[in-house]
Amino acid sequence: MLSSIGIPGLILILVIALIIFGPSKLPEIGRAFGNTLKEFKKSTNDLISNEKEEKTNFEEKNNQIALEKSKRLETK
């Protein structure tokens, strides 16, 4: 998405942001944007790890059920 903007577009956006917000607010805005991206990345990673964990638990449960069924068949 950002690759289509290019360097001149990025400079234009930064100049407009500087004019609108002023030099004193830009570090605060950048920090807030960075924190937002960090939290988004953390949440995404948590969702992915939870999904992998649930999949692993589901597979273990299925394997355990299959093992119990095979033991029952062997005892009959």
C-alpha cells in the first residue's frame, strides 16, 4: 500500500502534517501511532498463537480418543 505513494507523496504528507499539527505535536502523534501499531501487532500475534494452540489441543484430543477406541477394540 505504501509503495504506491513514493517518496514525493510521503514528503507531501509529512509537510501537510507539519502545517496542520505543528512541530510540537508531531512527536506525540508519531509516538501514539507507533504504540497503536505495536498493540495491533501484539494482538495479531496473540490471535495467531491462540489459534495454533487450539488446533494443537484439538489434534491431541482426537489422538487421545482414537487411542482409547483402539484400546477398547483390543480388549474385546
